[in-house]
Amino acid sequence: MPLVTLKKVLTKANKRNYAVGAFNINNLEMLQAIMEAAEAERSPVIISTSEGAINYAGMMELGSLVHIAAKRSKRPVVFHLDHGKNYNLVVEAIKSGLYTSVMYDGSSLPFEQNIKKTKKLVAMAHKRGISLEAELGSIAGIEDFVSVEEKDAHLTNPDQAKDFIRRTGCDALAIAVGTSHGAYKFSGASKLDQKRLTQIKLLTKMPLVLHGASGVPSNIKNLCIKYGCKIEKAKGVSDASIKKAISNGINKINIDTDLRIAFDAGIRKFLKDNPEVIDPRKILTPAKELITKVVRHKMKMFGSSNKG
Ligand code: G3H
Ligand code: 13P
Ligand code: ZN
């Protein structure tokens, strides 16, 4: 079916209290692995490309692959620009005709400037029938803040979130409640500010987005380590914290790191076990299979299985 908008997919998720995974791709193999999972789970899916992915593989190249994959699929597929920090890149993505959703990440700007720029891009996106995700607060590990004051200054303020949504008209809001990007999120226990999340949901009733949500599952991490990857101290968000966050109002969950470690583990193991093989199709197949496994687990956990 043709691509659908983020708004369409998240409105349904918001009503029925589940979350849809947004998975980052950099190449054909990652896309194939994610689409395979969406088919197997009969789940809606959001395919994300970051600025880095666009620099690596090309906006048009990745977009064309996603359009073909969506057309062949029976599941609702959203094509989304992840973390558009560069205003002009967001404009380019909106005008490209490829995306059905873009994220403008003005979180590093002062509040009023973030509102001003987000509002302008919302108008531009909506004119073309595209959804817009905005961001408020700094997505940084909860352990980075030592005092309550520091935490309050960086994590999303519920009253500001309400005001921000009302004034910008964005379709989804990425909030900061203690997650961070990458493989090293916590040195101690996985902990999110669930109380803050509940307050934001209560005040906004909006589809809320959790970035930095990878779990760094121990089976994949250990496989990576066994075959030579040095990620001993990596730690992600626990499945229990994710489930609680969904029950408290998260409707979109961003995953990149877990796909990276699955890809890495698959390649490392295959090459170690099959040193004579030089065929990239053979080398990348186990990596794809591991990504599909990881994504299927997420879809089940997020409650999006059988919703597509
Ligand atoms: O949130 C960021 C994603 O993990 C994308 O990472 O900028 O290295 O592509 P990247
Ligand atoms: P992770 O690094 O936890 O996978 O987060 C990805 C993300 O938020 C992409 O926007
Ligand atoms: Zn992110």
C-alpha cells in the first residue's frame, strides 16, 4: 500500500494504548530485515533516516527503496526524517515528496525560538499532507543530572509541553524523560522519569515519542563481545521500563542501537565461522536475520503486532 502519515499511525496507537517502533536504516539490508519483521508481526512500522544515513546512502536512494518496500507491503509504513536539526534539511525532506513524516529537532534552541521554527515547518509540512514530530527537552541520561534542579532544567517540563503543542500544532512530541542515544545509557539500573511522562500525557493527550529507547539485549551484546566487539559496559533501557512508558502514554519508540549491535553480531559471527566466504550476500544474511528477530521482539513488546 502507499506510505501513510505518522499522524494516522499514531492517532490509532494513542487511542488503543500501544506504541509503534521507528527503526533507523542506513542500507537496503536493514530495510529488508525490518520489513520482514513487520510482515511477520502484521505490524505498522516507521522507517527512519537520520542526517547521517542520508549523507551515507542518499535521501533519494533510501527514499526510493522505502517507497518500493511499502508498495509491496500490506502493512502501514511511514517514511520519517529522524532528528532534523538542520532547518534546511527538513525543508528539503518536506519538498522531496519522499517522506510522509519529518522530525524537526529544535531542542537545543531557546523555548521561543524552538516554537517559532517548529511552527513554520509544521505549516509547510501540513500543506503537503506530511506529519511533523517536534522535540522539547534534552535527551540525555538521567544519571547525567545530579540535583533535582538540574533534572528539571533539562528534562521536558509538562506545562511547557502543553504550551508548545498548542502553539506549534505539531503531530507528535519527543520528550526527555531520562533516556539517551547510543549503547551507554546507564551505569546503574535502567530508570526513567515515569512520573514526568504521566504528567505530560495528562496535560497534552498527545502522541509522545521516546528516543534513545534501545535495550542493548544481553543475548545480542554477549554475541557481539564473544566475537570481538568491545562493548562490555553497554547498557540500555529495560523491557520493563519500556512497557511502563507505553502504559504511561508513549506511542512512538525509536530504535537504532539495537539494530546496529544485531548487524554487528551477525557479521562478526559469520566471518569468524566462515573465514573462506567472500560473498557479501552470504556475509550479510545472518545480520539481517538477527535484525528481524530483534525487531519482531520489539513489535510484540510495543503492542503493535497484529495492529497493521
Ligand atoms: O538518534 C540518532 C540515531 O541513532 C541516528 O544516528 O546520526 O549516527 O545516524 P546517526
Ligand atoms: P537508540 O540509540 O537508543 O537506539 O535511540 C535511537 C533514536 O532515538 C533515534 O532517533
Ligand atoms: Zn533520537
